[in-house]
Amino acid sequence: MERLIAKLGSEFDLTAAEIADILWLTLIRQQSIEKSVSESREKQNFSEGPQISQLERDETSISGQFEAPKQIPKRLPSAGIFPKNREKSKPKTTPKTTPKTTPKTKSKTRQTESKLKSQPFKVPNAPSIREPLTLIRSLRPLMVKVPSAQEASLDETATAQKIADERIWMPVTTPILEPWLEVALVVEESTSMLIWRRTVLELGKLLKHYGAFRDVRIWGLVSSEGKVGIRPRIGVKLEERSLRSPQELIDPNCRRLVLVVTDCVSSLWRTGAVLPALKVWAESGPMSIVQMLPEWLWVRTALRKVSAVQLYGLTPGMANQQLSVIRQAFWDDSDSKTQASEIKVPILTLEPEMTSIWSQMVVGKGSAPGFIFKSRIETPSEERWAKKRVGEQVSRRGDAETRRRGELKFQPKFRSPSEEYRKTESDLKFTSQQQVQRFRVAASPMARRLAGLLAASPVISLPVIRLIQETILPKSRQVHVAEVLLGSILQPISSPNPSTNPDDIEYRFLDEGIRSILLDSAPATDTVKVLSKYISQQFGKSLEEFIALLRFWQQEQGLKEQIRPFAVVTAEVLKRWGRYRDFIQEVEQYYGSVPVESSTVASIPQLKNFIGSVPPLKTFEFEVKTISFDFPESELQAFEYKVVTIEVEKTGSFGRETKLVLKERQEQSRQFIEELGNGVQLEMVLIPEGTFLMGSPRTEEWHLKSEEPQHQVNIKSFFIGKYPVTKAQWIAVAALPQINRKLYSPSSRLKGEDRPVQRASWYSAVEFCDRLSRHTGREYRLPSEAEWEYAARAGTTTPFHFGETITTDLANYNGNYTYGNGSKGEYRRKTTTVGSFGVANGFGLYDIHGNVWEWCADSWHNNYEGAPDDGRVWIDAEKNLNSHRVLRGGSWFLNPGDCRSACRLDVDPGDANVNLFGFRVVCVSASTL
């Protein structure tokens, strides 16, 4: 406690009185929270007969109506959603069992199931609400307390005074303070809302645990036999809970806040079936829509047909129908009769900024966005008459331009709604390319990338999606999942219902041609990673082991068609990686080269049942040999190179003068040569595995904080370009088929095909690697920062691989500046031909220092805190695809201090306007025979 008081006083400059107030208020608030939670949990004595799922248990703990916990936690979390002493819930799937079609012996069944039975996914369930504290802070205007009408506490001071004054021994009580509002989360239970169930549960936990409201309960909004009603809890079968009237949520004191959680996509909104319930809640108290989709996606929902307005209240907690309206267009003015039938509904998302604006409106201190719903949905004929009336009103205003727009032409014959929107079957058919194009036009970049990675998974479900998010797309959010699942490229294999566990729903592509198109747009390394992760999680097998099993199963009679989906999808993914050519040829020989059909993909989940009936695998011995790369050892060529080190010698009287001494030695290494066509070659040098100290010490001249702390990194063997990519190599690869973006001709005015390419953005460098990978069948990419620095140092620990200093006789940089004991030299003001200095570092790499900056694959980090120690590419989970990337090595334009082995530069990945940016490539492809 003394340390806490000292810390508060020293860092925040608080007085003793202020610190005492903070501690007192914290204690009072904690007691209030524990009391409210304890009392609400004491009332939970209702238990269900059948066992409920973990997802339902989470919801039950929020609603406070259906199940009493075994014990009350001693301490509640001060922030966030989950208590510290409790692990976050993980999705659990129960393996499905179906009757076996062929009887098996007991020994065979046990042996097969023990080896091949699939396992449930164990995927970390990252919180859907990523900034819970910020979201709660935005609700502060609602966190007020009012005197309770039911509970009171003893006022000891007033009681003592009353006894002293009146000689009457009677206690004096005062109402206790309690939270002003209670919350009813009314969650629409449509199929599109299943993917948001985890987010809803997290929201309920957040509101419940923070203690800002009297009570938080979850209700389901469902439709049965044409009637819309509510029921306690979500995710239960309709027959287990009878529907209740929406009027049950009416609070005479207007202290219940109704939040309708929805995406406004289902037929309840399109047909207007939900409007009577909205009207009941809007007339009785504050009610709002919590829209799960971001605002830019609202045009794809039923909200596009209603009027957007600004709503504001004059007093706290006003019923919706008492809110004032600011209409966004003058022709939206309605007569009093029409306004009386309108339903005013504020809207918010789970973004803190929008939630804060909405909270201020609820307490009567501002305006918030909302929508005006009409009490019923107009038919197409009524809509046209309404537009005609608007045109006539606008015409009467006398504005010629507006009058011209108001002259609406209508068909003389009105058609019924069914005739109005009826489309022929041919109108609804699109090619695979058209389906993908429609999705890409409306989807965000992150959703497009997620769709491409999903194409690499034989089975598509929420656990698979979470696996991809966790391992490859940590920046993605649930809204990107919604974009993909609602983007008209996927559909559920079987029709789900509100009681379905979202994790049990499996999806397939509308047309399996979509899978091939999406795979073409995704990096091959990422799609193979998705496939490998899925196989590892689902079957406990490596990719190589799974391919061996597929080959075995293909030889068994009666199993060919059952494993077809997995074999074809696996081959489709590996084909773009350029690996396992024999397996791909076998699959095409067995099944043909066409993509797997949708009807066959629907049987993919049946592999779980099929695995249990596979005959016992025969035991045999084989030797596994791992080689470093895809080509035989004979393709590696030895080459010699000259290495120069700079030593500083003291000369003159008393050693006051210095002299640079260049010492040469001959070294030998190995490389392979990639033929790019037209005589253009790419030389890739073998870098041996090893360990080095990454970063620079604080004593190094020009040291920056971004280069610390120094840390040891273990590097595996890889190949890297002997030189930066040249213009000739760029032109050769740019002529290859496009993958994600165009590659333009070098824009530098300087001539010379053997000079480094300039004005290359990070995106263009990645495209270069992708095209090269597809063309050669090997995996090319940009180096990680660790790989680049390890290759640049080549076993040295000095600022340059030359030593403690550098000279323009050995590198191309701004010679007007010096480093250490070096001297000034030539400033060439342009790039030089790669390798023109005739000297390399210890690994045989040229032009490491100067000439052009070289892109790395990593996201920019301000320092090495938390950096990986295995040399892998370091992508920050908190940064998006447009985050700054890293450049290394300096350039011809900069001083020698920026050319050090440890120097780092952060630049926008799309920047291609500076003629200083180039790159060299890395080849890391490995195989197991």
C-alpha cells in the first residue's frame, strides 16, 4: 500500500487527500459490485432438465435467470471480460457418430479409430470485443446512481440526532444508491446472427461484470408461425421455450434500456414483421438497435430502405417516441398523422466513438444517428405513389432543377410485389468469375484475403476461420468473417436453426470454381499453411503423413470417391505451391484436373465418419530424408569471391594519425542459378544456419533506440540473392502472368539493366516474389529482418561487414560524410552496377551497404521488444496490411551511418516515388522425401 501511495504521488502529482479519495471510492465501488452480483446470483435457482452446451452456459451466466453458479468468485475482474483466475472458454465440438454401413470386427475398429479418428479443434478463442475498457468508458454517461425505491440503509448520524432531540428510539433510514438503468439485450436469432453469438455473450459479460447497470439479461427475438416474440436466453430450441409478448419488457419507470442486437439482414426486417415489437418498446422507454455490421455495410441490409435521421432528447431516459428529430432531407417532412405512426429508433455499433455519442443522447445531452421506421412496409405501388407525391411537392417549390428531377415517370399498370421482384432462373445464375467479382467489389481487403485463405481448407467452419485468424490474420475481426459468410460465395451445407451451435455449421462454395479463383489470388505459402494447420488440428497428422494416407486410401477398393474431396482440394492447393508434383499427377490421373464439384464438397464432413471404417493400415518401414531445397545437390555450384576488411592503423607522431589498411582474402561458397529467360539469370547464394546477435550496442556510432535491445537469434539455412534485384530481372519477371497487381517498367531515368531496380514499392516486391514462385515452383519471398541482418553481417559484429568503418572505394553512398575513422570520398549521386566494386561479404553477397535500400517482409516495430528469436518474419498483430514496412542497407543518397548492418528504416509499403528503394529475394522452399 505504501508503494502504491508513493507511486501515485510521484507519477501523477496527487495530494494525500486526492489519493485517499481514490482509494475510498475504489473500495466503495468494489463493495457495490460484489453486493449486486451476489444478490443477483442468489436469485438464480432455476435449473434446466437437459444438459446445455458451454456456449449456452456462458449465456446463462449473463442472463441471471436459468442456472446458479456453484460458487461466487471472491474477486471480480476490474476490467475486461474474463476473470484472471479463469481460462478463456474454448470452442468445443462433439464428434458426430453415425451408424456404420459395413460391420467391422472389434479389433479392426479399435485399431483404426485409435490411429485415424479426427479430433475436435482446439483453437484459442480471441475476444471479439478487442477494446472492452474503451467501450465501457464510452458508456460513462449512463453510469449514474439514483435512490432506490425498495432498499434503504440505516442513517446512524440522523438516528442518533433524532434520539437526542426527540427522545424517540426510532431508526432513520435513507434510500441506498443503485444504478439508474437495467439492460435487456434482445438478440435476433436468425441464421445470419449465429456468427455473432460469441460477440453477444462477450458484450453481456462486459456489461454484467462492470456493475454499471442494475441488471443485464439476454432475450431471444424469434418468429414462430408468423408471430414475433421474445424468450429468455438464446440458442435453445423453440419448443423448449414458449414465446412471450414484447410487452413483457415494458418498465413503468422507464428504467429499462432495450438494446436490439441484430444485423438487419433477415426477413423480419425486410418484411416488417419486427416493427410491432419495435413500436411497443419505442413508446414505453429508451430502445436502440445495436447493429453488428459497420456503417459502410448498412446499404446491404434492410436499413437502406428507411430514412436516416438525427435524434436528440431533452431529458434523461426519454422514450423513443418523445425524441426530437432532425431530418436529413427537406422532402422527408411528414404530416402529423404520418409522424404519429413513425417509429424512432437510435442506432449504434460496438465502436467506442459511436457508443459515446449515443450515450450522451440517452441522458439528454446531445444527438445521435437513428432511423425512422414506418409502422408497416409499403408495397411497391405505394412506394411509387409516395415518390410521385414527393416530386409534386418539390415541383411546387419552384426550383427548376429540382422540378426536373421530380418529374418521375411510372408504368401505367401496377404489378404485384411477386411480379415486381420475380426473376427467372437464368437471371440468378452467375459464372464463378462473376460471383467472385461481385464479392470483391463489396468486400474489404481483409475479407478478400480471408476468403482466399478459406479456399485452402477442405472444410469451412467457424473453428477453421478462427484458426486462420489466429495464425495468419490476427488483425482480422468478426465483421470480416461476416463479410465472407454473407458475401454470396458460401452457403451452409445444411440449414441451421437458432438452436444450432455456430461452431457445428459447415459451409461450402456456391460453385467450386470459386475456390480455384480465390486460391489464385492468395499467396501459395499462406494457403499451404492453412491446409497444414487444418490437417494437424483435425487429424493430428503432418501434411506429408496426410498425403501418404491419401495415396494409400486411393489404392483401396470402394474408398476412391469417399476421399475425392480431400484429395482434390489438397492437390489444388499444392499445385500453386509447386511441390509434391507426383501426388498432384496421381490425383489428376484418378479424378481429372477439374475442380471438385459442390455436391462432392458437401460430403467432406463425412470423412470423419469414413475414417472410422478405413481398413487397418499396414505397417511398413521406410526412410525419411530431409533436404534443404527442391533441387538436387548437383545443381549447387561453387563460386569464389573476394572479401575485404578494413583495419585502422595508427601512424604519425604518438599515433595521432590513422591509416586505413585493406586486407583481402579469397572465400568460397555455393549457389544455384535460376533462369528467367532471354539470358537473364538470378544467382541465389546458400546462407548456412547459425546464431548471431541482432541489433547494435549503445556504444556504436549512430546507434538508434530502434536497434535495441540486442538479442540472440537462431537462423535456419536459406538462399538469398547475391545482388539486389536488377532491372533486367525485374523486366523478365514483370512479363510473367499477373497474380495480385501489375508490375510496371522501371521508371528511373538511369540506364543500365545490371543496376538495381529503383522505385519499387513493398507491394510490388511481394508481387515480384509471388510471380517468381509460381514460375519456378520454389518459394520466393522477401527476407525477414533477422535473415537480412544475419546475411549482411556474415559472422561479423562490427557496424559494417568491412569492419569499424567504410570507404567509397568499396560501397556506393554519400562520400561527403564519414563514419568513425574513415575519410571522405566520392559522391556518385546514382546507383552503380551490381557487384561493380568486386568485393563481397563473408557469405558472398554484394552491395549490402549502400546502393539501394532493400525491403524486408516484416512490419515496422519501434524496437526489438518481443521480437522472435528464430528468424521468422515478424508481423505485428496490432497492425493492418497497410502498416509501415522495414528497409535495410542504406542507399547511394545517404551518409555511411545509415548503411550500417543494424540500421533500420520504416516506410509506407505503397511508397514507390523515391528512387532509393529496391530489394533482394530469399528462397526458403524445403521438402521431405
